[in-house]
Amino acid sequence: MLLGGSAAVLVYRRLFTASGCWRGRVVGPRARSATPAHGNWASGKRLLGISTDKMPAKRPFERLPTDVSPENYALCLKPDLVDFTFEGKLEASVEVRHATNQIVMNCADIDIITASYVPEGGQEINATGFNYQNEDEKVTLSFPSALQKGNGTLKIDFVGELNDKMKGFYRSKYTTLSGETHFAAVSQFEPTDARRAFPCWDEPSIKATFDITLIVPKDKIALSNMNVTERNPYPDDDDLVEVKFAKSPIMSTYLVAFVVGEYDFVEAKSSDGILVRVYTPIGKAEQGKFALEVAAKTLPFYGEYFNVPYPLPKIDLIAIADFAAGAMENWGLVTYRETALLIDPKNSCSSSKQWVALVVGHELAHQWFGNLVTMEWWTHLWLNEGFASWIEYLCVDHCFPEYDIWTQFVSVDYTRALELDALDSSHPIEVAVGHPAEVDEIFDAISYSKGASVIRMLHNYIGDVDFRKGMHVYLTTFQNRNAATEDLWSSLEQASGKPINAIMSSWTKQMGFPLIYVEEKQEGDDRILKISQKKFCASGPYGGSDCPHWMVPISICTSEDVSCDNVKVLLDQPEMTITVKNVKPHQWIKLNPGTVGFCRIQYDPTMLERLLSSVQNLALPPVDRLGLQNDLFSLARAGIVSTVEALKVMEAFVNEPNYTVWSDISTNLGTLSTLLSHTDFLEEMQEFIVDLFSHIGLKLGWDPKHGEGHLDALLRALVLGMLGKAGHQPTIEEARRRFKDHVEGRLVLSADLRSPVYLTVLKHGDATTLETMLKLHNQTDLQEEKVRIERLLGAILNPDLVQKVLTFAMSEEVRPQDTVFVLGGVSNGSLMGRKAAWKFLKDNWEELYNRYQGGFLISRLIKLTVDGFTGDKMAADVKSFFETHPAPAAERTIQQSCENILLNGAWLKRDAEAIQQYLLQRKAAHLTV
């Protein structure tokens, strides 16, 4: 499953980085004082009770008994799209392993009408009672006598609600071509919501086969995991049909899926003979062609990469109107938000195409890694999500090498994971999970982005040939079964002959990562490096006596050949000395080429000075220029170096040509702008941004040039958005002119220019601008365009207009899953907006919490709303509110947000004066030139 918040990372974060506007990352700005044991940070930390051993309390929980286990579910569902209910009949083939007079299953929001058990060759035994344990989402079926060992059939008739919470079996609202409101019946079961559609053993390790039957209106399409085998008139109602699907492979309940609604589709056969279909809203089949092209290339790519064929006869990809996540990998029937699947050839921007390619690659990877082989329990969730989040990039690089997608991985996933994992309130990749309420908390940047980053590091360490061999061993050994993290390590160790388990346990079982400090001295023609590691903390140097350490694969290159790893070592101790042969005194040395190792690097001053010259002359590859800048900015946020030093280094990038490097710089400047929105010298920060981006902006201009490609389009949108938001007057005037032409129909804006233009005119706009944007929102039927507008509305600066945007966020005009990001856009648009959004969240908490039922969207909402605040008082306010308004699935997020707020306060107190002096001196120097 790919989270909805993650979608914003690639599609939208690029533009919203100046003046504290929303950057699209679910992880906000982080910084702490240099000394963790004293000052505001420490006192605030004590006040809020933040510590690594004070994580959310575990609720009592027991997994299901193993007395009875399913082998096959024969499930028939009859949804009612008028009354929003459904009827169900379940006949489950089960094995009674130990004699028992009760069967315990998962069940939530379902009313059981009758239940009975028929032993093989015996008489039917009716259940005498149904005891619902609502807190644990279980039901106990009691029988008058013990069910004896052996096989039999469990029969249950039940009814449920097609809810509006985007989980379980739910209703999704959409508008037809004629403007009518209709509903589809849709499923979303991961992690623990199959139990809302039918009573079941809803644990990933309890696998079975499924025979699905759907009774649906005859004018609707019915889809499930497998292909349709029969479609017959329903004898009790001429308006209904009974649709039967082929028996599924053995699989976990969270992967079961069904959809009933009105859809068009496009189809193709992959080169390995699999029928691929992309289902779209009626009239929008053309918008499914890009995803179809990607999927048809991706299936055979994965089949060849794993040397394991795709095991189902078909794969459907379908766009769902109301969908909480970004996408869900149901076996054979993958569900997506419309913005993660549909591409309008005329009105979709380049970043949206890239996003669709990545999401398709992610979900199809799960068809093997997660579906064919499934994690044994949610503790090993990262096995599914970390791996898919890594290999989606491998797939997109195969399909679209012009995207330079691996450099973007570093900016989007790698740095995002480092930011979250530097917090005291982070968690290990592997987290002990018990109660279902705890599962949503670990669908975060650690499971996804850190998981992907350590897989990338491991792949680099092993090499592609042995990695693929190991993956083949793993998938064939555990196919149709369940596996734990150690099983993957064993398979890769067997293939590579390297100590994978010992190395990787240090990355998955403890949280955090190392700061590698390196200093050098010259001895003749050799360079002697002293390398040491300590845990990196966002609050500054690690102060504990029992510092953890990691087994870190370290590569080293020199200016003689940046593409070749001169030295490779495994840093498996706190420090070591390395000799690099034949390095002249004037030559530079770079650790972690490719920015592959999951760590921060701090160079001694001499080494850093040499490396900066290679930034200016572009001798370092883009990914290394990016990594160098990002490490330095992170060290500044932690108080290990000064923020002024990081800003001076950014000036060395004025001639930078690479999109992803600029993107990362813009993110960091956005973080700093958010911080400085609490001061009276934000304007000077905006002038710094204008100075830095003006050269590349002038070079790019507004219109594409002959021979430009995908990355040029992304860079132009990023740079123009940064300049417009920061107040660059020529950019503002041109944006206004083009916006006027667009609105009046004289010259329609290209899709790639819409975000920067909309952002600029809103930032410097008035009530008329907002009304015009809302009119554009109302007129378009392309969800990408609606979302593009929704996430930018918060840039408006008038307090009354901000209130109008907040009210709009909760209206019928905004799909429920997108409300979160409208509110996030307001919070990050300005300090005034942040305060207004926080008050709005508190005033409307009951409605918001009920809307999202405590799922991961609540965590996104909290983080996006409060992460930009600073200081003890604000952190205490946030903590106090959630003590009286508990959100169990967001407890860890609340702790992380409070920690971020304290860290922001410490950063501001430590560096604000020096930053102001630097910006003023720089401004004065420019005025005298």
C-alpha cells in the first residue's frame, strides 16, 4: 500500500518550499539545540515527557486461537448502493485442529444473523451465541458441544454497512458525465479491515483460497482478484446479476478485493501473456493509457528480475474516487486514487506522469513481494513496503531512464527517512505490533523510506547479480507462505556469501543511524583517513554513555575517478583508520559516493573546502552534490555547524544545472523559511532565495526550448514557483499575465506551468484571485487539477480568505481524503495560516476524527498542521489538546510533532541572530555593488 501523503512528496512538494509553505513531505522541519542535556530543548523535553523509552503504551492483545483455521472462503456479497448496506453469505472450509466448543474470528461493524458448523460427513451444528468483543474486533461463536478434530464447513449469514470511512467495504461517491451523483462499492482491507466486510481470520499469516461471488446491478461492472467465470441473471431480481470469479491462490485476507461500479477500461497483453486492464471513470478511458503502458512493461520486468512468473491470469488497475491511501496492491485488482493512476495527455504535468509510473511500479512489485510471499505479522511490514519503495525506482529507471530517478530517490526517500530517524521519538524498522490500533502508526517514513534506503544500501553492497539470486531463493522458498525479516537475510546471505544477517540486524532492530566523522592527514602520496561513527541526533551530539553503532558499508572515491570506488570497507566498530593510496595533496576524497550508505557524513574543514570546489565546477556527480549540501544543512539544524555556514555553501550552487539538487535545496530553504516565519526578518530570507534562484530562472525562462526533456520541465516549475513565492517582481507580473490569459481562454497554461503560476498569483493575490481559483476548481473534471488547486489555496495571506479556504476544505467540493492536505497547505502558507489551521483543527476535531476513524490520515493531518510551530508553550498546547482528545493511531506522530516544535524553538534561539546578521550584511553588500 502506498500512502496518500506520499503522493504529495513527488507531485507537489517541489513548489511549496519558500515562506514556510507546504513542502508536501509528511515529515516536517526538524532541528534541536546542539547540547541535548540543557537549555530550552531539554526543559521542554522533560515537560512533555519525550524519551526513547516512553513510546505509546501497548494495549493488551492476543492473536487469534489456532484451534480452527480456514482453508477456503466461499464468500457471496450483495451490496445495496441505495441504502448503503450489504448482505453476505460465507461458507468457509475449515480444519478443526483441536476439539473446541467455540470459534474465535475477527469481526467489526458486522451483524451475524446465523452461524453453523457442518463437520465432514456429519450433522449441522447451530451456534448458540455470538459474543462480540468490539474493542478487539473479534467475535466468539459458541456451540452446544465440542467440535471434533477434522474438516468441515463454517456457515455464516451476516449484514453490514457500506460505510463512508474509506475502509472495509465502503461506498465511494462519483459524478457521472451527466452530472448525477452515483456510488460505487469498494474495498480497502489493509491492514485490518477485511473483518468489516466478512467475518474472517484477519491475520496475514492465516492464508486461504477464496471463491468470490458478487450479486450486483446488471448495469454495473463487478471486479475481484480473479477473472470472471460466470455472469448469470439473479433469480430473485431481474435488475441484478450474479458474478462468479475463479478460485484465488492461497492469500491473506488483507489482499482480498472487490469493486462494483461504472467504469470504462483500456487493455493490453504484456509480453509474458498477462491480460492488463486499467479501469477509469466513464468517458476517461484515454487517461488510463499511460498507466497501461507502464504496467504492461513492469509485469515482465519483475518476472524476469525475480525469475518468478506472475502467477495470476490477469491484473486490473482501477481508479477509485474516494480512496484514503495512494494505492493498494490487492492481488490481481490494484486500487488507486485517481491522481495516482490517470494521466490526461493535455492537462497532466510531468511530475504527475512520474508519480503514476512510481506508484504503478510500487504496487505491481507487491504482487510478488507481499502477495506471493507475505510478512508473518505486521512487525515485518517494512519487508513489504521498504522493498516495494526501493524496487519501484528500479522499475521506473528501466522504463524511463530519462527521469534520472535514482537521484530523485535520494532527495525524496533517503533524506526524508534520515530526518524522521534522527528524532528521539523515531522507531526501529522492525516494531513489535500487537493490537490493530497500533498498525497504522508504522505506515510511515521509517517502514517505507528508511526500509527502501537500507535495501538500496544492501543491494549496492551485495551487487545486483547476487541480490537477484537471493531474491529468487527467497520468493521460491516462501511462495504462498509467510516470512520474517531473517528469512530474507538468510536467502541473500546464501546467495552472496556475505554476513547479511549480522550487518542488517544493526539497521532493522535499532532505531537511528550513524554520523560518520572523517578527518585526514597526508603521508607522502597517501591519504590517511580516521573515520569514526556516533549516533546522529537532531538535537546535536549524542550524549549517552552507551552509544549504539552500526555495521556500515563505506565506499571512498577520489577526484581522480569519481565513478570508481577506490576503497570499500565495512565499518563495524566505533572508529578505524584507512589508507587511500596515491592521492596527491591537492586532490579531494569523498566518502559515500552515490549517497548510498544510510548515514550523515561530517568532514573536517580542509576536506570540506576541497569538496566545495568540486561542487562549483560540477566535478562531483549531482547525487553527491545533493548529499553534501543535505548533510551540511542537517548538521546545521542539529547545531553541530552553524546555519550561516550552510547558507554560504548554498551560494556555491548558484550555477547548479540539476533539477533534483535544486529541489533538495528548495526543500531545505523552505524548512528554514518556516522557522523564520516566527521572526521579523523573513523578508530578508526571501531576498536570499530570489538571489540564489534568479540565475537559473533567467536561464530557463518561461517556455520550453527545443531539445528539453522531462527534468527541464520539472526544474522550470520548481524555479518559477520559488521565485514567485519569494516575491520576485518580474516573475509575479508574468505569472499574473499568463494567469489572466488562461482564465479568459486566450492562451491555456501548459500543465507544467499551472502550479507555479497558481501559487504565485495566490501568494500575492486577493479575494478576486481566490474566487477565480475556486471557479477553476469547480469547472474542471480532472481530479489532478482539482487537487493541484486545493493544495495551493493556503498560500493566500488575507486572514478572512484563509478562513474561507478552511471552510472550503470541509465542504462537499473537496473529497474527504484531500481535506487533510488543504488544511496542511493553509498551515504551511504562513504563520497566520498555521495558527488558523491549528484552531480550525481543534474546533472541528470531532468531525475530522470521525471522518478518518483514527486511520493514518489523522496522523498526516496532525503533522501537517502543527510541525511548523516553535517553542515550549506551543508544544505544551499540542500535548495538552491530545491528552483530552486522544487519537490512539497517531500517538507516535503527536510525540514526533511535539519534539519537532521544541527542536524548532531551540534552533531559532541558537541561530536566529547570526542568520539575521548574515542576511543583513549580505543585503548591504549587494546594495553597494
